Amino acid sequence: MSRKPVEFVDPVNLSDEDSFVEETENIINDLVDGLTAEERVEIEEEARVLVEAENKKKAKENYKVKAIAEARRVANLDPTAEKVVVNLNLPGHAEYIMINGQRYYHGGTYNVERGTAQFLMEKQQACWRHEDEIGGANREMLKERNIRIGRSDVNLPNSYIMNRG
């Protein structure tokens, strides 16, 4: 079996690049035959203006989405968030739980988003865990109290009746 030698193809020289550009321009000129140079420049300018307008429109839409997201973040609003009712029951050492400067007090009932409610419940649980660790002195707050009201309690303030042993 005889093998034929592979013919060597000369790579494109840099000087050949100019001829390639000329041929490409000739092909393009053939495709747009019938247009004058001024008409071509005018069409190129129109195309550039259209592309700029498209880019500007996309940029405005993207910036609007970003601005809305930022406004919602600042307002801390989520229109799709589900609201949940939370009743806080904190131990004696905790007066309130603060989230982003907003105070949620012991004994208060709050209608908050689900994420905030979960956070409040976690903090409430952590407060009670801490109470258990330090001895549970304030657990007495949860015990049932038998308060008897009799004739001697007439015209007495509520606070006096509730706070006596």
C-alpha cells in the first residue's frame, strides 16, 4: 500500500487578512446592492439608536425591579407573607423581645408575619430554657392561683385583690 503525502496548506498570513476583509466587504456590498453609502450610514445610525433604546428600556426595567425589592426590604413588607397571631408569655426576667427596634412585650398578643412569629416563639423558648438553667424562680408565674373574693373586697382596687397571697 502506498501512501500519498499530505499536501501542506499554508496558514493565512497577516498580509492575507487584508484581502479577507476586502472579500467580506465585497460579499456584504453584493447583499445590500442598490444602497448608496449615505443610505447605509443612515441605516447604521438608525440601528445604533434602536439598540441603545432597547438597552435603555432593559436597564430601566431591571432598575425598577431592584428599586421595588429595596423598597420592600426597607419597609420590611412581604405581600405574600401569611399573618399569624402570637401571644407572648415570657419569664419574670424578660420584659420584652426586641426585633429591629420593635418591642414585643410579655402578655401581648401580636398579629405578625410567620417568620417573625417563629422568631418570637424561639426567643420565648430560649428565655424559658434560661429560666430553667438558673433555678426556675419565676416559674411561679405560671401556677394557677385560687383567688377568693368576698364581702371584704368591695371597693378595693383590682391590683390589690390580684397581688395578695
